[in-house]
Amino acid sequence: MSASAFDVVVIGAGQSGLAAARALLRTGLRPLVLEAGELAAGSWPAYYDSLTLFSPARYSALPGARFDGDPDRYPHRDEVVAYLQRYAAGLDAEIRTGAAVTAVRAGAGAFAVELADGTVLSAPGVIAASGSFGNPYLPVLPGQEDFTGQILHAAAYREPSLHAGQRVVVVGAGNSAIQIAHDLADLATVTLATRTPIRFIPQRPLGRDLHFWFAVTGFDHLPARRAGCPPRGPVLDDGRYRRALTQGRIDRKAMFTGFAGEQVIWADGARERVDAVIFATGYRPHLPYLHALGALDEGGRPRQRGGLSLTHPGLGFLGLEWQRSPASNTLRGVGRDAAHLVRHLARHLHRHRAARRGAGLPARA
């Protein structure tokens, strides 16, 4: 295995990977960013067509580059994709797309990063920034395997015309569930199935966007353990989502208990034929390439604290939900986590570089 010109391999070129690359460059470390997809935009190109950020452009940028245009607008998916591609192009870092990582293994003083095309790279540092979109959480309910309708996760939902005229149940009480249900409401008969009542919070309390108040109060900077919010917070609403429910464009029922053929079985025992069920039930960290390394627990979650691996010096994680704060896996918050992670990783990597030079070896292995 030949010596590498890179200090850190960053896996993923979404918001987390790009923020990591910038932070690494600012500390004098050279990153190589690997992206499985064809665009340096992470999972954003695969999100549903109508996706719109719940934070204004002025609060949705990565460090060093603002969104163009009106800072008070709410950017849609394609704007975010274009923004991330511009951000990537402005970094003095090598970014390889179409480069899927299959395994990371521990070597002698460095990690071996194996790619799907057979390439093996070596670097003393690795940052896993592949997010969670590739690992959607889909619960299993009684009778699900025999359901004759369509079952999909929100990760596979694209646009409403495919469900025109259908009876659709959207499972979930978070922002994505509400946005998808609202997207479908004009073309399909839609019910939101939730375990608890939907909690709404005004998008613009006292005439200012909620993220303005987050900035004023420092909420986004609170340690995750002190933020006082559950992983699934309330729905941010400018009035249209609550109105769609009160006007009956979207129905809400207690979560169904199972499936029976072409039907779902509601909590009160009633059965109803349904064409499609869309689970907006969240995601889990997508880190299959770390199984061989032993850096994950039995549930596939990284053994980490604040993004730093508890098992392997030189390994870090970025973009995990509630990694350090309520904003850890968002455009507006990942930059702070990247700076924190790289600051700590850099100590290990600079020591590694100095040790190799002292031994008369190339600075990068």
C-alpha cells in the first residue's frame, strides 16, 4: 500500500463532509472527500421534490459561504443541492464522486479505506460523515409482510402524482410527515397516523422566524443533554399545516396496530382498505463500512462522544442527530461540530505527522 498524500479521508460529501473538509484545511490538514453519489451534495438530490427547509437561508448556511438571494426565504431542495455544489467547488480539497466506501480497517498507524472499485487508500485519519439517509428506519407491524398495498419509507417518496386518487396513510408526527401529507392532500385522501397528538410550534413567533430566537437565546448551542427536547420535536408551522388538519384536507388518527391483507387495523379495531403507507419514521446512522473496524455497538451506532471515536484514535463522526447540540445534523449547526471534531482530531494527526518525521518516514502514511 503506497503512502497517501492525505491526512484524513472524509466519507460523504454532504453538508457534514464538506464542513469537515473546510475545518481540516483551516488546520493545515489535507482531506480527501469520498462521495458514493454522483454529486458533491450528499443525500440532498434524493430527497422528495417539494422538500423545503424549515430554517431561512440566513440560518441555513455552512461556515464561510452564505446562500445567495433573499436571506429570509426558505430554500427548497434544489437550491440546497446547488449551494452545496458551489461550496464544494470553492474548497481547495480533492472530492471524488462515485466513490463508495465498503470497509475501513485498522492498519499499522493508519486506516485502510476500501472502495467498491477495489481501490484501497491509506490515511491516519478518517471522518465518517455519511449521514443517515441510506439507513431509513422502517418499523415492522403485525401482518405487514402480507399487506397487498404499497409500503415505503419517506426516503423513497418523491412527488404526489404517483399516489393520485389513492388512500394514503402517512406514519409520523414530525416535520417530514406533515410536509409529505400536505404535499399529497390535493391528489389523495390522506391520514396522518401518529402515536401522540401532533405538536405545532409557530414558524414566526412575535413576527420573527423561530431560528432568530434560537440565535438570540443560544438554544442551538446548548449541549444535547441540556436542550430539553426529545429527538422528535414539534412541527414548525406557518399556519398551513394546522389549517390543513382543521379544514379536513388531512385527517389524523391514532397509530394503527397492524395490517390485514389490503387493510390497516386502526386502534379502535376498525379496518380500512389502504393503497399506500408512507413511514416518515426517521433514520439511523448509515455506517456499514465500519462494522469490520469494531467502532460500532451491537445496534450499529457509533461508539463516540462529541464525534470522537471511543475505540480508535484518528476516527471521528460528523452529522449524527443530537451529536453535540439540537442543530448537530443540520446545515446551520454542523459547522460548529466540524470545528470541534477537527480541533481534537488535529492534535492526534499532528502528533502522528511529527512522529513519522522523527522516524525519518513520510509525513503522511
